[in-house]
Amino acid sequence: MKIKVNGEPAEVAEGLSVAALLAHLGMNTGRVAVERNLDVLPRDRWTNTMVAAEDSYEIVQLVGGG
């Protein structure tokens, strides 16, 4: 199915949770924020929220440093 990730079109399998989407994308989920269709998606909902066709995700990996 077709979705957008960080403004770019992406094709993913149906039946993925947001947590599975992050794993599919190779994201380390330790310091990640996810916005789904313009709403911030709390971490505790990643495993229960299913990716749907035409969803739009903004995924930000937080980086520390000094």
C-alpha cells in the first residue's frame, strides 16, 4: 500500500503497526518521535496503531551531542 514517510512516497505491506513500520525502516526507536497525519502519536500507541493506505508520517530521530 502507498503511504508517505517524511514527505516521500513509500510502498509498504498491509497489516503493519507503526512499531513494525519503524522496524521495516530500520529506525532505532529509542529516541524517535512519530507524527501520523499531522498528529503526534504517543509511543504507547505504536504497537496498536495500524498503518493505513494514504497515511502520512513524519519521523524524527532525536540526536544528542555537545
